[in-house]
Amino acid sequence: MSATHAASRSQAAQRVTLVATYELGRQPFGLASPAAWLQGAGFQVTMVDLSREPFEPEAFNADLVAFHLPMHTATRLAVPVIRRVRALVPAARVCCYGLYALPNERMLRDLGVEDVLGGEFEQALLDVASGREPEAGSGPLPRLDFRVPLRAGLPPLARYATLQTPTGTRVVGYTEASRGCKHLCRHCPIVPVYGGRFRAIPRDVVLADIRSQVESGARHITFGDPDFFNGIGHAVSLVESVAAQFPGLTYDVTIKVEHLREHRRHLTLLRDTGCQFVVTAVESVDDAVLAKLAKGHTRAEFEAVVEECRDLGLPLAPTFIPFTPWATTSGYLELLRTIDALHLVEQVAPIQLTLRLLIQEGSRLLDLEGPALNARLGSFDERLLVYPWAHSDPDVDRLQQEAAAVVGRGLTASRSELFDELLALTADRLGVPTPHRISGRLDRAAVPYLNEPWYC
Ligand code: SF4
């Protein structure tokens, strides 16, 4: 793109405000990383994390206001804030970036957002702030020269989710060693943006980011990579370096069942370098549903991974999407019985047992037509940012609503108590006796967990 065109695009910004609305209780990497690029280029950067700070109008007195949209909830929360900023600072240029920006581009532009950037956004954001068209030819997935995130100016780590362990509470930091994913699961929001590709963040950058968070009090790090084992060599050398440089620091990672199988010889290394738990997206224990989602694993493989990790002393934190168009009430009971039989009740956040499949703009689920989807699909809902769907059996939708109500009411109840309620509810719906629990009831803190539930 020519310099003339760049100059005519807009005025370069002086002051840039980066905004996060919700990042699962983590200090936002998606602000800290571009902040380093922008400040390095001489911009005056303000970071606002509205999940931890009130809306202060003066923070938005900027030439460019850029919203990080890494997930569905964050995007929904950002919509009213974008409207407010448009009214408050009409002269400011408004930009949205991150995983959910591009798929929701039409809706965002209707809100008055001028620039919509994809998953690898730092250079493009710098271009926008500089009044340049984001580099032509780089496509939505350029290879970036990553920089150490700038965290000064964000709320302190102690105000974010903490790790609860049998021996107490730990302040948690958050970083990413890679972005994107090399897999193509049909329901995954990463796929429309990354298309089966991922980008590794250099080890030195990741280690420097960890160091700055350790110096700010972090004693545990969440690696937010969509799949920590996408680049196995990168992952192995990184955790070895973390253990060598930060003795006593613990961490958690997300790894898919398929990779836990394929790379099982490295699981001991995770355990021995301080991994407290591995989040793994199981989604279903029904092989037919797993095939629909193109998850790349079977129920038997999940069960084998549970056994292997238990033998190793490496806790799993499985996640699920129990309510899909292919769910049945008896299938839900089977899921609960399987979780019980595998002694995982205390390792599954109750919200996971209520989740309903989201069909977002750009989702590969939209490729499934007619009978293959087994649901009535509505047109895109601009408020909910999903394609609404109704199960072909309304009883399954009612069960989901009742399960969500049970968990919503029981915010102070233990995982075990909520699980028992869901078991009784489902058995009652099927008109069968409530199955007896196989697994015992543990002290909740016996299994390490982050005290922020997962909303996606
Ligand atoms: S492995 Fe996980 S991150 Fe990768 S495409 Fe599948 S669901 Fe998405």
C-alpha cells in the first residue's frame, strides 16, 4: 500500500486506549501485548480492564479506542461499551481486534467500529494507530515479531482469579506461548480465524513475560494457549526453562485428549515441572457427538487419558458441552454417570454440566445442513451473537434450562452437592431411580482449581 494512501486514511493517533471487558478472570494478555508495541512506537497508551475497573470517562479520552474481543462473553459485554464510547468521544477512531472481531465484523461496523482486526493483531493495531492501512499482503495471520507484554498500568495480579490448593491460595499470572490451533474442530471459534494454523511466541518473550509477573507476585501461571501441545518441542523446552528459572512456580495448561495420548511420554515432565492441572476439552462421552464435532478423540481415549493422568498424579480439569443438537436426556445421564465412575466430580466445574453449544458467525457447524444438525436453526441474533437453535426434542432444551437453574442457584454449594442435584433431576426426568454415586465426596480444595468459572 502506498504512503499517499496511508496518509489519506486517517490521522495518526497520539493517545490510544486499549479495552478488555472479560478475560476469564485473567490479567489481559490481549492488552499487555499490543501495549508494548504501541508504547514502543511512542504512543501514549492507557489500558482499561472493565472486568476489574469501573468505566471512567476520562480513560476514553483518546484518538483511538481499541477493544480486545477474545471470546463470546467479552464481545457481548463490549457492545454497550462501544456505543457509550462512540457517544462520549465521537472524534475517536474505534477498533476491535481478536478472535471474535472478524466473525462479527458486520455487527461491529454497524456500531460504528472503523477497524476490525483478526487474531494476530499487534502489527495491524500499530498500523491503525499510525494512520496506515494494516499491511496489505500479510493476510489475517501474519507472522509477528512478538514483544514482551507491557503490564504496568493494568490492575494488579492479586485482583484477578487465584489458585486454590490444599496448602492455600496462589496469585496467578497469565501468558500465552502460542496462539491459534492446528486442528479444525467443527464447533471451535478459533477455526474460522486461524484455519488450522497456530503461531508460537518465542520462548524468550514468554519467559520474560513470566518473569515480570513473578516479580509482581505471581506464584502460578496459566498458559492460555488453545492447545499447549500444538508445538510439542516449544512446549517441552519452555516448561523445562520455567522450572529452571522459577523454582516453585506452578502452572496450568490446556491440552486436547488427542495430544495427551500422542505425547503421553511428556506428561511426567509436566507433573515434575509444577503443572497443577491440565484443562482438556472432552465435550462429550458419546462417540457419535464427538464425530459431529470433529474432536479427534473417542470416549475410550478420554477414559484412557483419565487413567494415565491419575496414575501419574497429574490432575485433569475436563470441560464439556453436554447440550448439543444431538444430546438426549439418557445421554446426559450417561455423561453424569461416567464422570462419577471416573472419579471426576470434583474436577469438573458445575457450569460445564450446563453448557449449550454456541453456533457463532463463521462456525463450521453451519456446514451441517438439515437432518445432520438435528435442530431448528434461526437466523443470526445480533444481540446474542449466535445462531439460535432449538433441539428437535424440546425436553432436552428444558433439561438444559433446569440444569442451568440448579447450578445458578447453587453458587455456594459444593461441586458434589450440585452434581447430586443434577443426577436426581435427570433421573427424575427419565422416570428412573437416581443412580448411587460411586465416587466419594472430597474436600474441594484437595484438587487445585482457579476460582473463576469458565464461561467461554
Ligand atoms: S483442539 Fe481445541 S483449540 Fe484446537 S480446534 Fe479443537 S477445540 Fe479448537
